[in-house]
Amino acid sequence: MGRIVFRDIDSLAPAGGEEGRDREHGCEQEEGAHARGIILFRTVSEAVPTPEELRSALGLLPTGVTIVSTPGPEGPAGATANAVTSLSLDPPLMLAALDRGSRTLAALQEVGRFGVNVLRGEHAELARAFSGPFTHAERWSDVAWGVRHGVPVLDDALAWVACELRESLDGGDHVILVGDVVGLGANGDGEPLVFHQGSYRALGDQGG
């Protein structure tokens, strides 16, 4: 029966000598160890990924795009968000994350409720507007919306979910919001908007 040995592979190389010969000898030792049924685990030292590296890697994962909405002191408030997901079916819970500096976050925490509006494939400009340097009044000026369960909801959203804020959690440079679902609706067929490799596109759009 083979043995499992936890060992740094570098310890197999002889002390001194040229680097290439040491590496070759180490490989021979490793192959011999495998032949005898010994499993070797390499010790790898890697630097913590930078924010740019993390953003680039996770940009390969397409995510749905939403507008998180909430009543504001002078009208509806809202911000584009793709860190959004269902958290639980029983009880029904939603999760959304907003930047700590978000004006929408401040309004949301004040009133304790929010909506999640799922954007359609043709809503790329709307997503940009709600993530750009515009006032809430400017963001909502050309948007048809109504109130459902006390939160602003886009009339043309592919789907919407209304939530009562259950708790706010620390999420680094974001705040994680957990909400109890109190209402929802879906508005017919259509493709959702996704964010992929730094661009908005409809789910079925394979273009760049």
C-alpha cells in the first residue's frame, strides 16, 4: 500500500550544484516517488491578487444587471448593481451589494426597504445612466416607473423584487444588503442584460 507524504518538492533537490541540474534531479526523484505510491505536495508561495487582477478574472463571468431602487428624500433613488442574487427560497431572501459611497445606499438604509429591477437586453444606456455621475432626479427623469410595496419599480423591468431590509453586513468596499422578499413581478418574455468583460450586452449577443 502506498504512503502519503506531505513534503516540499524542493527538499528533493541536492544542496549546491547548478540550478538546472538540481531541477532535473528533483524531477527524477519526484517521478520515483510517484512510482512508489508516494504523493508529494508542492509548497507554492503566491502574492495576493491585486484589485485589477481580481476584476479582470471575474470579468470573464457574465452577471445579470439590475437597478437597486429605494425611496429617497426628494424622489426615487437608484443605482446599477450586478452583485445581486437570490439568497434563500424559504424564507424568501435577496442579497444585493452597493458601494459604501453610494447615495442610493444611504437612502436605502434610511428607509429600510429596496427594490431589485432586472434590466432587459436593450437597457444598456439605462445601466450606464444609473452608474454615472448623475443626480437621482437626472437618472429617473426619462424613466417610466411606479411604486410596488413601497419601492420604486421600473415599468419596463424584465422582473422586479421588493424587499424589506433585514440586515446590512460589512463587505469590504461594499455593504451587503439582505432583504426579506415582500413582493415580485415578471413582465413577459425578453433577454436580460448582462455585464461581461467590461461591457453590457444582451444575454444572447455574442458580439464584442
